[in-house]
Amino acid sequence: MPETTSAPSPLRVADLLTDLYVGGKAVPAADGGRFDVVDPATGSVITTVADGTVQDAIAAVDAAEQAAAEWAATPPRQRAEILRRAFELMTAQADDLARLITLENGKALADAHGEVAYAAEFFRWYSEEAVRATGEVVTAPSGTNKILVLQQPVGICVLVTPWNFPAAMATRKIGPALAAGCTMVLKPASDTPLTALAMARILQDAGVPAGVVNVLPARRSGAVVSAMLHDPRVRKLSFTGSTEVGRILLREAADQVINCSMELGGNAPFLVFADADLDAAVDGAMVAKMRNAGEACTAANRFYVEASIADEFSRRLAERMKALRVGPGLDETNQVGPLVNDDTAAKVEELVRGAVDAGAKAVVGGRRPEREGFYYEPTVLLDVTPDSPILKEEIFGPVAPIVTFEDEAEAIRQANTTEYGLVSYVFTGDLARGLRVSEALDSGMVGLNRGLVSDPAAPFGGTKQSGVGREGGHHGMLDYLEAKYIAVQW
Ligand code: NAD
């Protein structure tokens, strides 16, 4: 086992990589442009980062192309060992990485530590998968030939990631892409480019050759990503972000018929039946709602509670939410940090206001505290009307709207009334009911008596407008491989 902690060293902003990372080198943007990275706890500027242009994007694709043949031909065992070293380096630098995530994203330090551990696991998991990209040989039904199927790297990948898990959303793509033998350009979210650049350095130290992984922060993300998707050398897009941007990129990718994996928005229902272990349900609700202060695609967005236990569940949840300490994430005594930026906090405020105006009651929270930074108080809303926007849109903040139901059929119907289908949660003491309801829920994942589904060994992904494709598990590697069939005369 690698060391789990390094000697604690304070994070020094001056030591961070803040240029583009292309062809194994830190380079400025072609036009010299830079943009600010802001600390959400204070609203002040942490540092500036090079702002990639279309010209830089093409240079990054050039670098990925130059490295492609050699990386694809590198023995899988060697690729596996590099990934394993990346896991070990991430684990050894967990303290610094967690601080960096908190600094630019705002999340509480405990959440950032959780993210680093989760993110590093993708490197370990795919170090183990790299040697298992198996093909097949079968006899054709006619008996005249053999059907030989090879799994080959899909080619140059464009990876676009969001700000809410700046390390894990990157490793969930980089891990399988490296294991499969692909080269890539990662475009991180503009709110959190520093973590992605820190990952570039880790990968370099782990032995990833120059040009295999390129990192291109860019505020003009539309133009930069579009230029890459229209470059005929690019064969794969893996995007994690909002459904709105996902739709734009699917259209962009259509021109070159690029292979797409889309991890998009969610609107997770959290069902609590009267026969559930209520303590477990409240624990699960706290994880499903409050991990990352609610800024997760998997965040429980709508709580459906059987009417006979709704008061008791709400009371216990409100008590737990009220006890949370809110404040700067770098202070380890705080459990809830600020939201990532002012727009996000303002959107949460607007959704809560809309629900309250339509008749909902805030039993705890319900406002933005008067302090610097982009905070929102942990909130529980009761008597939320079914047509409130808060039940239809991703809240992306620490707010739990509660609605009651009378029976199983109604719970399933309400849960499925959404265009999203990422994850659902079910709490019940009856296993048969749990499995029956899980099967009926229209989502790619279900947490059954569990508030956390994310696991590098499992296929993460959604149905409906939550996306296309799966990340994690052996399934995640298939997205970076292309089957080639050879008909062999026998
Ligand atoms: P976003 O869609 O605004 O941005 C995601 C990424 O796309 C960022 O890198 C951004 O710079 C880039 N981008 C924005 N507009 C673009 C354009 N026109 N062309 C090309 N790139 C563009 O999402 P966000 O606010 O960063 O992240 C939050 C969203 O991500 C939520 O909807 C959340 O549910 C979703 N998300 C989904 C998953 C999942 O696995 N399903 C995981 C995490 C987050």
C-alpha cells in the first residue's frame, strides 16, 4: 500500500502550474491572455491562468496526434504501471490536492479529501483494467471463417469537465482513456482550472509521455471545444456538465460524427417509505443532499416521503441540517463551504423564493447569510407544490424540498416525472419492495438504502436527458475502445 499522507506542506499558489499544459510543457496562451481564478469563500482572486485560444487548441491536438501511435503501441502493462504510479502520487499528495480543490471550488475540506480519494481510485481501477481489454475469436455460423474482434484505442479524445468535482471528473475520463491507449486534450471548467493543471503535473511525474495528456484551460470554451470537434483527427468527446451544454456539443460533434459520452444533469428523487429505518434514511439523506453542499449531479433534489412518517423524517432532517457549520472550506471545523460562484448562489436563492412564494415553508435555512463569499444556508422546505421549479430543475445547493406520497405507485410516478434520469434513492425495510421500486425507476443508477452511488468500479451514468454512456467499471473503458472485426479465412 502506498503512504496515505505526505508530510503536511502548506499549499503555495506560486508553485502551481498556471499556464497551458501542451506537449509536456507549460506554455502561455497564443495571445498571452489570462483569466482570474476566484476563491469562493472570499470572492478574491487566487491567481490567473493562461486562457487557451483556438490556436492553442489545435496545437494541443497536434501534440496529442504526435504522441498517439507510440502510446497506443505501449504495452498495456507499462500503461498500467504508469496509472498505478499516478494513483500513488495522488494519494501521497492528498493533503495538498484537497486544499487546492477547496481553495478554488469552495467545498469543505472533508469533501475535498473525499474527492481526492475517489479521484485517485480511478487511476488505480484503470491500472488494473489496462491489461484486460480483451477481444474475441469465434467461428462464423457458416463455418467458413473465424470472426476475430480486436479492441483498439478510439483515438484522440477531447475531455470537457465541470467545476463541481474538478479532480474526479478528470480522472474518471483520463484513467480509462490512458488505459485504452488514447491520447487526449482536457478542457477543465474555468472556475477550477488549477486542480486539472495539478493533475497534469502528477501524470507527468508518473511517467505519462509528453503529448499524451494535454490540459487547456479556456474561458472561451465554446470556440475552443468547437474547433477541436471540427478537427478530423479528433475521434471522441467525453463531456460532463449541464444538459444544456451537452445538447450543444452533441450537435457540434455531429459534423464529424464523433463518438460521444455524455454525463449530464440530474434531478434525483429520494424516496422514503414508512417501513424504512428512519435513522438510516436521514443519514442517507444527509450524504445524498449535502456532499459538496449539494453541488453534485447525484444530489438528492426532491424528497418524496410517505405521508405517515413525513413529519418525523422532516423534523430529524431539519435538526441535522441546522447543526451543520457553514463557513470557509479551508477551516476544518466547517462542514459546508460556499457555493462555487455568485450565479450559483443566486440561482438557489431564486428557486427557494419561487417555492416559498407558491406556499412552501422553510423549516430551517431559506436564505443567503450576510457575509462575504457565496454561501447559502442548509435548508429544508415543506409543503412544496408539485409544479414548483425547485422540483424540476437542478438546485445545485444545500436545499431539501420535501413532498409527501400515499402509496408506492404514486411515489414511482412522481419520481419518474422528470426529463432527467441519472440516479434515484430508495429507503425501505422491505427488500422485495426495494428491488421492485428500483427496477421501476427510470434512472441509470439507484441507491437502495444508501445515499452514495459513486464508485470507480461501477458503471456511472444516466438515462433520458442525463446522458449517454457509462463511466467507471469495465464499462467505462469500452467508451475509449473501438471494436475492429477481422474476417479470417480458415
Ligand atoms: P457546464 O455545462 O456549464 O460546463 C461544463 C463544462 O463545459 C465546463 O468545462 C465549461 O467550461 C464547458 N462549456 C460550457 N459551455 C460550453 C460550450 N458552449 N461549448 C463547449 N464547452 C462548454 O456545467 P458546470 O456548471 O460546469 O457543471 C454543473 C453541471 O454538470 C450540472 O448540470 C451537473 O449535474 C453536471 N454534472 C454531471 C455529472 C454526471 O456525471 N452526470 C457530474 C458532475 C456534474
